[in-house]
Amino acid sequence: IPAGRVEDRPSGQWDWLATFAELAGLPVPAASDGVSLLPTLTGRGDRRPGILYLEYFNNTRTPDYPEFARSHRGRQRGQMQVVHLDGYKGVRYNVKSAEDDFEIYHVGRDPQETNNLASDPSFAGLQASLKARALRVRKPDASAKRPYDEAFVPSMARAPSSPPGLTWSWFKGEWPWMPDFRTLAPLRSGQAKGIDLPLEAGDQSFGLAFEGFFHAAEDGDYIFTLESDCGAMLFLHEIRVVEEPAKNPAGKVSGSIRLQAGWHPFRLYYRHAGDRPHLELDCQLAGGEALPLDETGFRQVELRL
């Protein structure tokens, strides 16, 4: 790795798990929020876009360090949020709701974050994107409550124009954990009306990724239940709605997500090793009946080549 280079793209410590996995010749775990930094370190290949989001609570004020810009000293912290998006950094101090505005900084040109761009009308679109991004990458945690936990995950601004159904990609292999299939090359791809195992599945060890868009007919808490023989995971936006348990991943696993009515990016991962492939996905609104999961509720994405 050549010395003396400066890398100005931000990253997080969670990117190192993905980096070490790739160095060890193993797939990036789907349960990791990180991306491999190997292309940055070696100068070979392209680094995938990562997730740079932080939230925490600190019931003190910022220190009075002389290195801090005076405007940042002694500020009440409380519930804090940071989102990096499109080369900008959004910061919220003492957050009270999901509608609080972010302070917006271009850290590359303004490392001390003294020029808050949020008041510039030309950044209104980025302000809205930061608020949406913050809700599309996080999952509420009952042990660390936040004032934006009850907010609905925003749907896409426009409905997808793609055909009904889902796109599937088939991968040959057996892995110690569910891989992030976006980092692997599929052997086959196709379209399906719903969550059906393609004929190419067979009885060999393989992985399968369904991608598309899910339609939430109304605002509400959607409960998804996955049943599989070896393990499966479900993502909406970047949120791991249904996790694959670290031990005994087979069987039924459920998760819920509060969705705004509209369309939401959807990924379903499945891995199989054994005799009889089995994968089922069910969905229901909290307190309601099961919802049909057919092609009318999905839209495809472009086939991976």
C-alpha cells in the first residue's frame, strides 16, 4: 500500500469488519453496515458507498476546548445525530423530533464546521434528504429510546416505473454467515411474481437474493415473518427488518418496521445447504390480517449482469 496518500472520503469503524473479511477471502456479512475499504487502501477497484450514520445520548455540554470554534463550545448535546450524505455532514444537537432541522457542513472545505449551510434555500432539498436518510438506515432499539422512534420510514418520492414482481439473483456457494450478495457476482438472474424459489435452485448449496420495491398501502407497523431451512434476512431501505440469528438461523424469525404509505426498496436474502430448499415470507399490519404478497405489491429492479 503506497504511503503518503490522503483519503478524504469519510468512513466508520464498522467498515473494518468488511475490510478484514475481504482480506481473509470471505464474503462481507449482510449483518454488517460496513463496506470494504480495500479499494481505498490498495488503489485497485471501486469502493462501494457506505452508511455513515451515528446516534447517541450525552447529557452534558460540549467541552470548552480552545481548539473548538467558539460557537461549538458549551453546547447542550442531549440526543445527538450525525448523517453523511452526498459529501455533506448533517448534525443535530438536542434532538426533539424527526422534523428538527440538521445543521449542514461541507467538512472538506470547512473542517471546524463554522459555516452552517442549512439557512441557504438551495440546501432545502438536502435538508429533506438528510431527514429521510436518518430514518431509512436506523432501527429503533427499546433499550435506547430516541425521540424519533415513532416516525414513519419515508417512502420513495416517486413510484417506480419498473414492471410488477421481483428480480432474483442466484449464487452458488456455502458461507459461514449470510453474505451481502451485493458484493458477489450471481450465476443466474431472472424475474419472479413473488417470493418463489426458481427452478435453478436445485438441491446444492446456494444463495438467493430477491430485490425490488415493496408497496405499503397505508401508514402503519408492518410485521414480516421469514421461514427458511437454513437462514434468511430481510431489508427495507438499509434497515435489517428481519435478522438471521447467529445460532440456529433456520425456522421462523419476525421483525417489524413502521412504514409510510408508498414504495420502499426491498431486499430478501436466503441461503441453503441441504436437501430441501424452503423459503416463505409473510406480512401483516399490526393488529390486522395477513397481507397478500403477490406481484401487485412489488416492483422489479434492473437485472444484475
